[in-house]
Amino acid sequence: MSAAPVKIAIIGTGIFAYRHLKAFRAIGNKYEIVACCNRSREKAEKFAKEVGIPDSAVYTDPKDILENPDIEAVDVLLPVQYNLEFVKAAIAAGKHIIFEKPIAHNIQDAREIVKLSKGSKSIVMVAENFAFMNTMNYVAQFVKDGGIGDVLNFNFSAIRAYNPDSPYYQTTWRQTPEHPGGYLSDGGVHNMAHIVAVLGEIHSVSSFASKTYPIHGAEDTLATAVKLKSGAVGVINFTFCATKVGRVSFEIIGSKGSLRIIDERSVEYINENGEITSPEDFAAKVKASPFDSEFEDVEGELDNFYNVIRNGKTLGVTPSQAYQHFAFFACAIESAQTGKTVDIPSF
């Protein structure tokens, strides 16, 4: 007999709530969306109508949702400066919580969320959907298993197109971000999920940053020299200022081989003899591995959240990991502003 669906409430029914709704529907009957909340009742009612939530389960005050004993979990889709407040409230109410990245809007709140999650019976998950990409999860294990020997050097570059027509640019909290780097950290933590998973934790950063487009509300290009805790060194580059077409490239040099990765899906492996495994051959290895999950992206994270709650599986992104992804940007921006090398604070 299959487990009962998780009764979940959506707090924040803006743009991304509809992306989550698509994912909830795609992964089968694992969740029952039983309530929703928005400070704008009109927006909450619009979402409720799409889902089939009755008027009696439409809220404008999230505290009322958390007091509802029929709700097991909450999906919080709000500006990140509210994350700590809702993590505290969800834990106090005995609810599981998944909330949007980055983990917080400053290092202090991020550390507090990690601390709270470690001592809680509630599942606390940061919604970093890029962490659920089969190819990059296989790459991370491949590197950990010594597939390229010891990591010596790396070069990561995420080139994003400037796109002021995107609906995400129209949100006030993104145009005037409280989190360091604004779009840099909001979007960049996705990529950091891959970088940290593949390379391990970062020790220190030394950065330069620039601002080009006012709509970003903060720095929109960041170039960082990085030292890993392993001792390896490399470069991480982000920009949200490219024209039209973006590209993500990641090259990792090891003592016994290297990897060249394009757009986080196409992987070329070069062994220590210089022999090349084509992206097609590497993709076949991913397909034949345990990392070939049925669900990826947002569907993958919501499937994982369900399996942690119902089946005791391991979180795909723990608050401790999400802290690492965010702390890179907080420290890199600090380095750019002070002109000093900054160590990533640990616990």
C-alpha cells in the first residue's frame, strides 16, 4: 500500500508558485495542496481556483495556516529575508518546511537556520532545484571516487543573458535586494550547488565585482579567485550582463585526468593518457548509473522532499550545504568591497 500524500500549504502565490504547481502535478499523487496564503487575497484566490482549494482554505495571514492541524508541510515562496522567520514558525508548529533559495539574506540568519534545522524534528529543506540534475550528481560522485585523481585546478564560468523583460525582474524585492549580490546570489546558488558538490567546500575567496544594469539592484558581474579546503585553487566567474545567449562552462583539472562540462549536461572526460570520452559516451554512463533519477529540477526537489518525509531518505540539499552555496557570494561581495581575501565562516 502506497503512503498517503503529504498535505502541504503554499505560502506565497506569486510567479514561482505556478512552477511548483506544475511540478506537484508531474510527480504524481505525492502531495495534496490543501491551503494557500498571500497577503493579497486576490492573488491567493487566483491560485486557489487553479488548484481547486476551497475558499475556507485561502489565507492572508500565514500564522493561520501554521495553526491548522491538518497541514503537515509548508512550501514557502517569499522574499528570502523572511526565511528565518518562517523556519522558526514552522518548526514551532511542528510542520515540515521547504523554502526558496538563497537560504537567507545574510550570513547570520543563514547560520541560525542551519542551527535550528539540526535540532529539529521538522524537515527543513532549501529549494535549490539545480541540485537535482542527474548529470552533475553523477559528476560529483565520479570526482569523489577519484575519476580524475586529486583536483588541482578549475575554471567555472556562468554567463547569463541580460533579460529585463523577464517577469522575475519585475519583482520589487529583486530590484532592491536585501541579500548580497542580488541576482548574483539568487541565481548563482544554483551553480554553487554543483561547484561545491563536485569540488568540496571553499576555504577563501578574493574577488572583483561590477554593476552594469540598475534593474539588478546590486553587483551583476563577479570574478573570484578561490582556494578550496582541499588546497586546490581556481576561478569562478558570474555575469548577468551578456547579450541574448548564455552559457555555463566548468573545467576541472585533476592529477589523473580532467572534465570539460558545458551547460551542466554535456561532459567530456579526458583521462591521464589524453584519451577522450565523448559527451555521448559519458551521458550513457550517467544513464546506466544510480544517478539516473526519474525526476530532475523542481520536480526532483519536491520528489526528494516527499521521500524524506515519508520514506526517511536523505535530503538532496541540507541547510548546511545551502549555507555554503550562499556564503560564497556573501564573502565574495565582501572581498570585492574591501579588497581583501575573505575566509568562508564555518561552524
